Amino acid sequence: MIFLTGLLLLAVLLAGCAESGTSVAEMPNTEPMSANTATLAPSSDTPTLAPTDTPTETPTPTITPTPTETLTPTMTPTPTITLTPSKTPSPTPTVWLLRRTENLLVMGVDHRTGDPDPAWRTDTIMVMAIDRKTSEIGVVNIPRDLWVNIPGYGMGRINQADYWGESHKYPGGGPALLRRVISETLGITTGNYVRIQMDGLVRLVDALGGVTVTLDCPLYERTPDDKSPTGVKDWSLPAGQVRLNGEDAKKFATYRYVTSDFGRTRRQQQLIWAIRDRALQLDVIPRIPELWKALADTFTTDLGLLDVIKLARMGATLRPDKAHGLVLGTDVVEPYITSGGAYVLLLKDKGKLKEQLGKLFESPPLAEMGKSKSGECPPPPPGMPTLTPTPSATPTPG
């Protein structure tokens, strides 16, 4: 995290990639993955960090079963217009605030070792805006299904741009092409990048000994499962403080079939702060070189180790109210069905986009992600047991 664990760890954390068993949508056959993509090593290579002169926190029971926040209603896309692949959308002007910040591109990719399909999807796309003068950061999650013009390819989901640029040898590779798409579509200019493999999140969280998230409401989720009679596998977490190991953290950051992609991205931002808090407890800054080496096969970046350490030092003093999260929601994007039958999102209101980006540092703090806005907890999906909506209160003596 750009926070205490450094930029590397932030990126690893938020590699909230796609769930298993899915394929790249509307992606033509292309060249194999570039040779510089690392193969993940066994998780046993990742060191386990122990606290250094830090009081041991009160252990929170580990939850084995199943994630929730306020469930985001599932949108039913309806056809509107017919997109013309050759049409190039007009560029979006850069917001003034993001001209004075350092904007880091963070990409989470999902490609498993041994998968015969060389293609990958960049299913987490985030921009971290860093203002060193005010010691403030803002995290913008870009919807993976945003329908955009990809130079040299045509209209496609934004999560296809990285692989397309890499496999077709776009100058600067996939990150350069994705940077161009983000600039032309959203008006956000980015500089350095970090690309993380999904398994890096598991290894990072396990190296930290797990992380704790706080939920106002139970989290109900499910994911496709070919071995299940129902075709899905249920997963849930109770309200209150919940300890997540690496595998649970991956589910927390990737499952979306109940809460939608919007709910998933909010949890990804919540997980950033949880990892930051855990890293503070363990005094991770002196150990960043150790983690960098242990996790080197799970990421690629144009940042150097010293860059990450500098960012980590900044994050060590970052106040909770100075780290903000923005999810581009239905007031900025809208559902759409392409002529090929794909369910995607269109940018519908550039004025609203510019307004929200301009107020990025007024967005909710990452530390408050996971709180219910309405105060009411949604019911579980059909077939899932109901969990206690809120932690049991201790009766007050009369």
C-alpha cells in the first residue's frame, strides 16, 4: 500500500482480480504473454512477519466460512444506443486537482500458472493520487467493465487494454496503453505503475499474519462453482471485527455476484486500510526489502525499491482522514448491452465525473469503508442462512 507497507504492498493488496473459472470477454486470439511475466513461487517462500516491540492486539476469531457490506442492488442493463467500433470518444479534460498530484496506476491481474489461455484481464484498475505537500492520498477505482476505445483494437472493456498493449507490443507495453486509455476516457494522467498477480495478495496477507476488517452488516457473497449442484458457492462473514487470512482476503476483495462490482471495489478500498493498520502494528518499513524480494515474482513495476520506501515513510504518518476512496458509481456510469450481447458500462456524465474527481480529497475516508449508510442490513440471498445483523449488545445494568 502506498501506506506503511509501501506502494508495492498497496498494489498487491488491491489486486482484487476476477474470480476463478471465467474467461476474457470479447478478446481475440493474440500473441502469448510477454516473457517478463513472472511465475508465482510456492507460498512457503513468503516470510511470516512477527511484531517488533509492538503490543500484541487482542485476537479476533478467524472466520472460516463466508463477505458483507450494504448490498448494492443488481442493475438490469437495458439496450440504449448502438456503439460504432470505429468511433473515437472525445477526450476528457484533465481535472485541475489531478494535475498537481502524483498519480500512480495500480493494476491487479488474474492469470494462473499453467493456464493454456495466455490472455489476462486487468480486473482491478486503480489510480492513487498522492499529494506530498498536504500528506494526502485519494484512491479512484475504475470499473473493469467500462466500455472504451482501445487504440489499435477498437471498442472493448477497459480491462482488456493492458493485455492488448503487452501482446501487441504497444510502445511502453500494456501499462502505457492503459495510461492512454484512462487519460483519453477519464482525463486522468498517470505516471508510474504497479501490476500485481492475484496470488500476491494471499501471500502478503499471510506474511502479515492476517488482517482485521470491521463490518456494520453481515456480508453475503457467492461465486460460480461448477462442482456445486446450484452452480454457485456461498460465502459470508458476520458483522463486527473479522480476521481474514490470505485466502479469505482474496475472497473479500474479489467476490461480487451478490454485492456487484461496485460493492467489491468498496471492499478493496477497505482492505487497503486494514493492511495499512496491520503493517503499522508490525513496523514493516525496515522489512520492505525482505518483502520486496519474497514477493518479486508476483508483481512488475517501474518503481524502484527506494521509491517504495519513501512512499512507505509518508504512509507511516498518514492520518485516517487524509486517505480517501472514490468509486465511480451509477451517477457517472450506466449499464449497456453491446451489439454483441456483452453487458458493460458506459461513461454517461463527464460533468459529474469531473466534479467527483475534483472533490477526491473530500471523498469518504478509507478507514470508514464497510459502514452501512442506511443503518439497515440487507437480507441474505435466497438459500443462505441469516447472520446476526449487528454484534450483540451487552445489557446495561439497571
